[in-house]
Amino acid sequence: MESRPILYVAITNHGFGHATETASVAAKIQQMCPEILLILVTTAPRWLLESTSKEILSIARVVLI
């Protein structure tokens, strides 16, 4: 059984600019390599990342304590 490559990207809470730029780069990588499962982990709002790129497949929301 072959497994799909995963790109796991954790974005810290340094502001919306960091989140949108990182999400854009990750989405471009996924666009260039569609076999990659892109997973973003962040406390940034889901709507922000979805508005940045419609290609994002999975967004895991994590609350840091």
C-alpha cells in the first residue's frame, strides 16, 4: 500500500499576515504537487485561510494554552 505524502504546516499566532503568507506558499506547493495532502495547524481563523486559498484541503484548528 502506497501512502500519500503529507505536508504538515504549523502556523504560530504572530498575526494574520504570517498566516496568509504561509497558507499561500503551502497552497502553491500543493498546486505544484497535487498528490500532497496539505494540513495546516493554526489558531488563525478558518475563514482567513479559506479566503487566502480555496486549494487548502484540511485545516486543523488548535488552541494553544
